[in-house]
Amino acid sequence: MNLAITESIPLDATLRIKIFSVLSLSIFTAMLGLGIVVPILPLYAKTLGASGIWLGAIFAGFSIARAASMPVVGHFSDKQGRKVFIVTGLFLYAFSSLGYLSASGPESLLVVRIVQGLCSAMIVPIAMAYVGDIAPKDREGSYVGRFNVALFLGFGFGPLLGGFVHDLLGVNADFMIMGILCALSCALALWYLPAGDGKRMMRSGAPAAYATILRNPQVQGIMLFRFLNAFIRGSVLTFLPLYASYRLHLSGAQIGLIVSSGVILTSLLQYPCGRLADRFDRKHLMISGSLVYAVCVVLLPQMPNFVLLLGANLLLGGVGAVPLPAASASVIEEGKKYGMGSLMALFNVAMSLGLGTGPLVSGFIHDTLGLTRVFYCAAGIGAVGALVTARLLRFLPPAQRKQMPDFFEEP
């Protein structure tokens, strides 16, 4: 059996900068569009008659469709190149945004979300694989940290923009702006991402079979971490706007600011946290960050007003920034052994399954135990899961890092 072989691909520094810059700008623009609907989608679904279970299904449908299609897309991107998948996914996502405008009930809203989940499988995971292709050895954390800045900044400013647009122009304007931004991102990738370079940078040898990859305990631990992290995030993103609206009676702009604040802080800390991941033991960063993150989730439903809820979510965003670059850098290391597209697909499948099951389980908890119990249960599941992850990651060798050069400085 052939494996995709390991080292970083030698690239001219100018080409490396061009690829990275176009990827970052395209993903920032796309995530800005995707993030716009975060604070208003739960409220919009409620106006269409969605119960807690339907609300969970609407969010879960996106993630489950994404998870189901990513292994196929990732495997083929290891063979055919990255650009064609990124451009196609962005185009279809922009076009499918029109479906929100004609949704007549939770059923049709679920269909739109499933279609967009299929489209999104071709965007972020493949862009992350492209970043992994160009990242030099021992600087994976710095590269993925800088890329995550663009990703999280877009997704962070999106809810802020969405909340203000909702208050000023109404919910339909949010959906139209989402489609326009995704179309703009598609144009950027189509015109400026170098054609053929993604395929040229693939390793010789076929990517490993998924069964082989998943037998690796290091991969198992990293995937479990990503699933649990996304489980909590999905629960919080789905039900924090409801808590802010129905318990604290906050406006759309205030809800958008709360949701955006934590994500923006997470984004701003991604590069320094990526540098940490290149210097210190990555498994320790993942486990300690996960445990503290779970504790911070417990604080959210105890906040009685806008200012305190904003502060608690900022704390959550700061803590949540620490483990993500460490996990992503570990995936890149494994991707250079097994196939970057395949590993990034699995990493994002784990995230999508977490984002899917989190809202579903939390929707059931909401309907049976109440809104505040959603946060307590999600935190408990995350904390217990972090201990299981720690046992799997004991096989991950400790990092032996040296002083890293500046980001685009050649080693």
C-alpha cells in the first residue's frame, strides 16, 4: 500500500505568499457571508414554527451533510488538485443562498441547510489542505494559526454584521448579503488562485485508505478532540442567541455583538497560539485548553445582563483559541504521511459531526430539561471527553521545537 510521503514541498517564497494570501482572503470573505446568518437563523427558524428539535435538526443537517461528503471530496482533492473543488463549492454555496428567501417552514429550511452543507465540504477543508501542502516542516502551527485568523475573523465579523443588517433592513437582506459575499469569494479564488499548483504539490503515491488512517491512535485522539470541541461550540452557537433574546431580551445587534466578540478574539489569538504550538507540547495545549473551555461554558447561563454575557463570551473565545492551532498542526503532520486532503477531510468530518450532534442533543435537552441545562450538559460532555482524549494522545510524542523564524522567512 502506498502512502502519501512526508516532507514539505519546496516552493518559491513569492508563490507561497501568493497562494496563502489568496486562500486567506477568499476564506475570510466566504466566512463573513456564512457568519452573517448565525445570530438570526435560530430566530428566523422560530418564526417558521421550528421547535427545539427542529432547530437542532436545521443546524445538524448542515453539519451531517458536510460530514458525509467530506471524505469523498478530500480523497479526490488529493488526486485532482484543490482549486477546482474550492471554486465549485463557493459558487454552489452562493447560488443556494437564494433558498432561504423562499423557505416556508422548518422542513424547507432544513433542505437548504443540507444543500449548503454539501457545498461547504468543498471549501474550508480543501483550503486547509492547501495550507498544509505549502506549510514547511516544524512551522505547521504558525501557518495554520495565520490561516485561522482569516477564517475566524470572517466568521466573527459575520454575526456582528448580520445582527445590524437584521435590525436595519430585515432578515432577507442577511441572506442576500451572504450569497453576494460567497460569490465574491468564488471570483477571488477563480481569478487569483494559481491554476494547477495544488495538483503539482501533491505527493507521489496514493493517499492511504481511511481504515488505515483511523487505526492510528494519534489520529483517533485528534479527531475526538475536534468532535468534542465542535459539539460544545455547536451547542453554544445554537442556543446562546435564544438565551440572549428570550431570557435577557437583547436586540439583534446586541446578540450579534456577543456572538462575534468571542469568535473575533479567538481569531486574533490564532497566530500567537500557532506559534505556541510550534514550541510546546501540542497534546498538552489541546487537553488543558479543552478542560478550561468546558468550565467557561458553565458561566454563560449565569450572566444576568448584556455586559456580563459579553464578558463571559470573550473569556470563552480567549480560552478556545489555545487548542485549535495545536490540533490543526498535528493534523498537518499526519497529513504529510497519509494524504493532506484525506486527513483534513477527517478532521473536518469530526468537526461537522460535533456541530451536528451538539445542536441535536442540546435541542432534546432544551425541550425536556430547559434552556440553561443545555450549557451545563454540553460542558460536562466536553470535560469527560477531554479526559478520554488525553488517554489516546498519550501516544503523541512530545514536541521538541526550536526558535521559529518569521512567518514567511524560509527555513
